[in-house]
Amino acid sequence: MEDETFHARSFRPTVIQDVVVYMEPEAIVPTDENEQIKEEKKPSPPTSTNVEVCYPYALQSSDPHSTIEIIALNAYLQKRPRPETVQVDEENEPIFKMERQLTAKLDDLLENIEKKPSPSRRFSMYGENIKDPSSIDKGIDRYTFYSAELGSIKGHSFRDLLNTKATSLPEEKGINKSVAELLLETACWWIDILAPTNEEMRTISKIFKIHPLTTEDIQAQESREKCEIFQNYMFISFRSFNHDFHSPSYLEAANFYIVVYREGVLTFRFQDLPHPHNVRRRIHQLKDFIRVTPEWINYALIDNITDSFAPLIQHTELEVDSIDDLVLVLNGSEQNDMLRRIGSCRKTVMQLLRLLGPKADVVRSLIKRYDDKAKEISYHLTQQRKTSPTQNIILNSGEIISEKEEIKAHHEVTLYLGDIQDHILTMLQNVNHYDLILGRAHRNYLGQISIELSQAGNTTNEVINRLTFFATIIVPLNLVGGLFGMNVKVPGDENTDLVWFFWIVMGMLIYVVAMVAVGKRTGFL
């Protein structure tokens, strides 16, 4: 490989801005464009047989919109497979081949529409509860379309949302368009989806070009937190928890999925969570001061989920400090509740560790992705300046400015994500510290109980020793009294005075005094 020379084909960034590396066989002759680049760079002629060439990833679809499948959207709105005005050769048209492939993959990966989600689709069947989408009331607004300029538009179903007119638009614009039309025209949109059914997931996958593996993860409610990069979007799984304090499933993990496109964001959840509403309110307050992009919406969602752990961690900190202070102070009946408090607090800490643990890796992956994307755009701009004539650069100045703004937005979001990563690591350190404190408090509690049991045992032993010593004193006296009280002839029986009686009593008293003195010296009393 020491004689091998690498050649890169210059290209302008496509809509998707991804690059695929193809390995050309040794018999392939370099193209004229490669020869021209080689002449400009003036490298030594290649002597190796293997040449690596970088080509732009060509679009596989004739659809000019990189996010939404327009034909599938129109077909869904018109309730027919495809518009009758479109006359194409289905056998050779790439888009219909892709549609058939997608349908086959969905049929293979997704479950039947009539069946409920089954744990057999999950990698982990322990400790997680699958939310049944059919248990959600279909009468509520499960779909919400949001744009910083247009506000929120809600619908009971996906079809209802797409057909809803944006009546809240400013009157001076004189626009009254449906959500389906706004999806194709709005620069930054966001659709929040609550408990989609299997049929709706199939439709959404086809319209928004979602990969079947992503659709399967959402439908199966995959619990693993991750960040995956696909051809035209990013898929982020970032779990939250049930915030209802009065619910029996309080602190139970709640799956939250984010699909980030170039033009918009899709979010999926299977139970009511406050994060979408909080982010929409935050955007409404800051829309005049910031540039709202899909990357910023993704950051705001992750930031709100992360911040929702802060009150719980503060409450846990107060409980841990209280337990640590009282574990060695309480005694008697006051300690009966301590073990329950320690167990409940440790359960909360373990749930926090489980929820916060994978989040740092997800945020780290996002930061790396945005850094790589910013570097990729910068590289494309540099190559365009080197290879394009001056007049083309002037003509494309608007595109260059837009890409520079995109680089700036990526850098800004990267800084925000770094702040989230710091918060997550800080919370993880605090929770680990609380776990150590609770473990020490538990050991101290058990040690305190053991000491008290030992003290109680020692007290009992001392009492038994005293009783044993007194029994040792009383038994000889009983023996003497029993001998002189027998119904036989005993010494002193013939005397009518009390001399014998007093001598016997005096002897018993002298014996008792002597034994008490011995007990004092030996420590029995």
C-alpha cells in the first residue's frame, strides 16, 4: 500500500449532505473529472491498482422534498393508493420500487394491526411496562403541529391534523392553508404524536420516509436510550419518567422518541408528559430572540427532560441528609420507621441511576454528530471556493451565507448540549454520592440495632447472674430450715426457751452477709 495514492472527487453538498465511499476495481479508468483534479493537485501518477474515490450520495427518489414523500402524502389525503394524474411506469420508477420495499419491510418488522404490542418484540422483558396505544382515549388531541410563526394546531388523528386549516395565522398574511400544505412550505415544523396506532405508524413511516427499524423501535417501545444516524434524519431515544406523584406508577420510566429532520421534528410518546408543552411555551417566549431550528427543538426537549430530574434529586438530597443525621440519634420506637425510609430512598436512587446512566452517552453522540456535520459543511464551503469560479460564488452567495448560519447554529447547539452533558454528569455524581451515603446509613442503622441488641443481652445476663447468686444464697437457708422443720426429733427440741431459734437465725444472717460480701468482691452483685 506504500505506492497507493488517494483521490477525492469534489462535489457540491446535496440536500442530505452525506457521503458514501465506493471502492473502484483496478480495471476502472479514472474519469475526466478525476484527471482534471489530479492535474490541479499534480500528484505522482498512481501505481497502485486500488483507488478510493468519494462520490456524493445521489438521491434515490425524484421527490424534490427530502423529508416528506409528497406522493404518499397526497395519496393518504385522497384515500387512494396514488394520484390518478401521475402516470408512471411502476416497474421502473424508483419511488414505487422504494414504496413496495418499504411496505414489505414494514410487514416483516411491524406487528399486525389487530394485535396488541407484544413483549416478544422487545430485547428486555423485565422491569418495563408496554403502554397499549388502544388504552388512550381517541377523543383527545393526540396530534399537535407546532411552528414558531404559526403556533399550535391540534387534531384527534393524523388525518384530522393534516386536513385542519391554520386559522390562527396572522390576518395580514391572508393565508388559510391546511397542515399538509404547511408541512411542505414551513421551514421549521414540529409534530408531537401521542400513542400512535400501528396503522398510523405505517402511514407516518411512508410519508416522512422513516426507516422500518426506527418504526419498529417506536412501535415496540424500545427502552434503550440511543442516538442513531439515518440517511435523512437522526433518531434519538431519550427516556423520561411519570411525573404524577399520586399515580401508582410514579417514577416509572416513560419512553420519548425524537426524529430530527433537516426541516422539522417528529416526537413520539405513549403517555402524557409535560415536556412538549414546556418546550412550546419556551419557544413562544424566545422566538423573537433566537433562531428556532430542528436542532434547537431537539436540544430544548432533551434539556427539559434533563431538568425535570432536578426537583426529584433535590428532594432525594434532603431525604438522604435527614436519614444520615437521624440514623444514629433515634432510639427505641423512633427507629421503627427508619428502615422503611432508607429502603424507599434507595429505591428512588436506583431508579434515578437507571434513568440518568445512558443519557450522557446519548448527548455525547449528539455533540459528536453536530461537530462532524459542521466540519463537513465547512469542508464543502472550502472545496466550493477552490473549485468554483468567482461568478458562481457570487451567484451562490445566498446559499453560502445560509450554510454559514447553519454552521453557527450547529456550534451553538453543540455548546448547549455540552451544558446538558455537564448537568447529567453532575446529577449522576450526586446520585452516586447519595447511594454511598444511604449504604453507609444502612450499615450504621444495622450496627446501631446490633449494639442495642447486644446491650439488651448484656443486661439480661446481668439480671440472670444476680438471680442465680440469690438462689445460691437461698437454697442453703431452705435446706437448714427444712432440716429443723422435719417432724422428727431434732437438736433443741427438748428446750422450751428460744436460744436455739436465735442461734439458727443468727447463723443464717451471718451466712447471708458473708455470701453478699463474696458476691460483691467477685462481681456477681
